[in-house]
Amino acid sequence: MANKTQPTEQDVHAYLAAIEHEGKRADALKLNDIFKRVTGYNPVMWGEAIVGYGQYHYRYESGREGDFLATGFAPRKANFSVYIMPGYSDFGDILARLGKHKLGKACLYFNKLSDIDTDVLEELIGAGLRDLEGHWPVKPT
């Protein structure tokens, strides 16, 4: 069974430019710059609302396999979701320095960039990619 969220041909820059709220749009454009700089990958839309950088193929012992973005973000109405895959490592030491955020299994959430330390976010993105590459090879996008 493959992952439901797949890469699309949707233009990332058009998607980000169309974000209605000016502050959220500005933050999303800055996030795009951060992710491109840290990962070295080009952004690709995954589904309708996730901007992803790099991708990997996973195959679990259960037989489930698929492809997914290596890292990325989604500018949701309520907050930003940042995807740090696959969530194996404890990044508590980095997260303690990040600023105001909430955690999910493989995501973190924050309201706006001014709530967090972007240097620490860059550190977290890099750490997440290195961790992922220890489990599954990451391909550039």
C-alpha cells in the first residue's frame, strides 16, 4: 500500500505566492528559502499543500512501502507544519532551544516564524535529514 500523499506538478512558487494572509505568505517564502539552503534540494509540491524537499523510498517489515518527502512544510491556516521524517530520533536538545512550538509524531507546529529561532530550525532540518539518511537513502528533488 503506497502513501496517499504523492508529488504533484503544481508550481511551488505560485502556491506560496497565492497564500492570502500577507504575514503567512512572507513566512512561507522565508521557510522555502531556509529549506532550499539547508537541504540543497528543489521544492516539490506533495499533495495540495505540502512543500517537500528530497524524497525517500521506505519498505517496512510489514510489507508496506512507498515514497515520501524527506523534509518540508505546510502553511496551514492555523499554523505551520514542519515535517521531520521519520521521527526516529529524540531531538529534544534542539527543540528545547527552538521557541514556541508543539509536537506531533513526525511534525512540529508553530504559528509564525517570529515565534521560533530560525537558526535552530535550520539545525533541526539538518539533523532530521541526517537521521533519515541513516534509515533510508534520500534522493534529491
